[in-house]
Amino acid sequence: MSMLLEPYTLRQLTLPNRIAVSPMCQYSSVDGLANDWHLVHLGSRAVGGAGLVVTEAVAVTADGRITAEDLGLWDDAQIAPLQRITRFITAQGSIPGIQLAHAGRKASTYRPWLGKHGSVTLEEGGWQPVGPSKIAFDPEHTVPSELTYAQIQEVVQAFVASAKRALEAGFKVVEVHAAHGYLLHQFLSPLSNQRQDEYGSCFDNRIRLTLQVVEAVRAVWPAELPLFVRVSATDWVEDGWNPDETVELARRLRMLGVDLIDVSSGGTSSNAEIPTGPGYQTRFAERVRKESEMATGTVGMITEPAQAEHILRTGQADLIFLARELLRDPYWPLHADDDLGGHQATWPAQYQRATSRSSPIHESDLRD
């Protein structure tokens, strides 16, 4: 039996397989509201057989959006459109998950396909980003306002309020985004955090906000449902956040009730040199898994079913998060079953006659 396609249980929740849709920003919302695009984007991956379907980074505050077109969950009005999506995902046999995030100093930027870089100005409809310190991501980004102690506590409560809304919206997995150079990662990394108070300087202070957010979210998230945290294992820059710190953070998160660390890398430095290649991040997930005794997910140029199966069988990770490969082929999990010869996955009933080589296709199957 293929490990990739076998069920996987965390707490009292069982995923139908070990394939997860990695959060992928769509930059397609108005006022943070989910719409038909999100339904089709996420729903098609559920139809395609992914065990866990995770939303893009969902902003916990309006000023925590990467772009003005990000999904949000800072308002009760944003719950109902997401319920429509979780109902559909659940009906396909997949598990709906949500990633909660705050962009910090990387907020108020342009949608990537506009070909513009840096911050959207106030005159263009942008807003003032915030961060741990007054250090811009790069010269084209606005220098953030430094968060006060009181504002930091408001951020913690914003994550809590969004987690409560996520539960009402029907999500079964919540992931706290502490990676890719966004706000929580900005506090973790000495490259972006030069505070001298209880939220800066030493390791214990830099991880304080992430621990507080996770502890507060875990307190309102049902005990029977899993909590994930996404981290960047390294900044890929000397004197930045590093794998040793990631392992220790994972140990602390495990004690707070986190069930899986979703291990990625990079995002804090605009000039980081990242040696990409097939499975280039799996070694970080493997180290976190072994040294923190925490389940991990891995991502990064995983394209072939045999490659994913090898990662699982060699103990490098427990879940495979796919992004670009699922954009290229939403039915990758179903095709993986064919490639691995497991006969564990089932095409939707509506598609079975078209996908079975032994079933003839009748003219009636092709009518509108």
C-alpha cells in the first residue's frame, strides 16, 4: 500500500491521504470576501483527491493583508462565503483547512501580475504597514511603523478572533503562518527584529509573539482538531533565522499543543540566495521531525508521486504539501494512484466512465 495515499490521523481528525494543498495566494478578493474563484480553485483540488485543502493566507486584520485583494477573516461578514467553500470541500471527502496570517511589513503591495514591485502608496489606496522594527523589506517597500506593546496584544487577539470565525466557517485544520517573511516570522528573525524589549534581541524574546499567538489560538481551537504552524526553517542569510532555532521553536510549539510543523524556508531577506532544486526543503522537515519529535509537512519542487512516496517512507515528513504541481494538474492525487499502482483512490462518480479505460463513452456522455 502507498503511504502517500493512506489515511493519516491527527488528534481525532483523519485525512483521507497524505497529500495537502499548500496555501497559494490568489489575490482575487474584494473586501476580504471569498468568491466564485476561490470556490473553484479550492474545490477543484478537493475533486482532484487532495486529502487536505488549505486556503491561501487569510488576513486576520485589514492592515495585515499582503495586497488589498487578499482573503480575510477579520469580520463576521467574511464567514458565510467561506462556509460555501468548506461545505463543498467536505462533500468531496477532503478536509478543509485555513491558514491565518498577518503580512506585517510586507503588507500593502501590488498583485504580482501587475508587474509592479514594492508598497502601494497611500495615494494609490495603500496603507501603512507595521512590523517589529522600523526596517523595510527592501528599498521599494515602505518603512513599517514599529508595533507598540498594546498593538502586539491586539495582533494576538486578532488571530484568536479569526480562529473562532474559521471554526464557524467549517474548517477542521487551522495553520498559523509564521513563515515567508510575514509578521510572526519578522519577529522571529534578527534580520527584521531589532527590538530591545521583551519581544526582541535574544531568542526567547524573538519567539515570544509566535508562542503567544499559538497558545491563544490553541485555547479556542477544539481539542479534537489539529493545529499546524508554518515556519521558514532558514532565512538563507548569515546571522538570520536558522535551522537550529527552528528545531528549538518546534519543541516549544509541541508543548503548546501544535500537531504539525509545515516546514518551508526563506522570505525575510530580499537578497537571499536560495539553492532551489527538487525536494530542496525536505531536509529541514526531516531534521525538525527527528529532533523535535513533531510531525512535519514538507513543500518545495515535489513533482512526482514516487518522489513524494520516498519522502514519506524515509521519514523525512508526514504530509506532502503541493502547490504549483496542483495548479498544473488538479487531479495529481488521482494520477498518483495510477503511477504508484495502489488502487486506493477513486475518481468522482461523475468522471468515472470517462477515466476508466474499460468503460465505453457513449454519445450521451458528451452532450451538454
